[in-house]
Amino acid sequence: MARLSSIFSAVLLTVALVALQLGAAAGAFAQRPPRQNPPSQDAEARRVFDIAAAAFAGGRYAEALDHFEAAYRLSPRPQLLYNIGLAQDRLRQDRAAIASFERFLAEVPDTTKRVEVEARLSALRDSTRRQEQREARSAIERDQLALDARDADLRARSAESGSVFSSPWFWLVVGVIVVGAGTATAVAVSTSDPGVQPAIPGTDGVVIMALDSR
């Protein structure tokens, strides 16, 4: 019986010690200062957006674009894509502006700016198509100049060697073939070109206050 009493006392003592330790730990946790939340990304996005809007209003479009894109990385609200597209448009980054405006319409299908953006997209696509046609013509002209230079070099070498290539009749035929091929290619490009038109002015839209609400 005495032994049982000793064991029971030891168990009670152990339980008391454990309870004491748990109480101390709970007290220490209660006294620990609350964790500070990190600054809101939305708040930072708002700050960056305000800088971008001021830069855009001041005509500093490259600076505005950098900050609009930074705001979008912090808070990817689709309305910011409109602002990014506006800045790219003013910088004549036509292909990038098309991509931004298209994403904006896809993500905000009920936007009140749909008519404006669709009209601007049409103008940008026309401008881009004309630019591609001009680039194609420039490439043809460069190729023709390179071909002419090679022809002149071959003429000089054949004249020195006295081969058949020195015959003026041979080069007359070659010249007719080359000119015909170049003309046919140029006609194929020019028939789809509506003509060079003046640079398209930027949109009259203003930036959307995109960070007021979701």
C-alpha cells in the first residue's frame, strides 16, 4: 500500500510539472507582440500607378509605360492592360499595343471603351500591315542590289578569262531575266498595298483609374 501511494504521488507530481510548463509557454505566447503584416501589394501598385498616370499626362510615355507595367506586375488587374496599350500606342510600338488592347478586350468584355479600342485596333492593324509591306519591298531592293553586285563581279571575271560569259548577248539575256523576276515580285507586293498613308495619331483616351476596385 505504501508503495502504491508513492507511485500515485509521483504521477501527480509529474502531471503538475507538465501543467506548469504548458501554462508558462501559453503565458509567453500571450505576451509575444502580434506579427506585423507586410505592406499591401495593392497599395504599392496604387503608388506606382499614380506615378504612371502623371507621367502619361505629362507626355512622358516611356516612363508611363514602365510604371504601368510595374503596377500590373504588382496587381494584375486587366484594366491596366488598357493603360499599357495606350502608352505603347503613343510610343508607336504598334504590335505590342495590339497585343495589350486585344488582351484588355478579352479580359474586360463589357468595358465602356470597347468601341474606342476596337477602332484603334483596326487602325493599328492597317498601319502594321503597311509597315510589313514596306519592309518586304526594302528586302527585295536589298536583294536586287546584292544580285547586281554579284553580276558585275562575274562580268569582270568572265571578261578577264575570255569565256562565254564575256559575250554581251549572254548578259543581255541574264539582265532581262533578273529584271523580269524583280518586277514580278514587286508587283505582287504592291498590289496588296493600299498606299503609304500619314502616321496615325494616338488615341484620345485617358488612363483608367484601374486600382479603385476589382
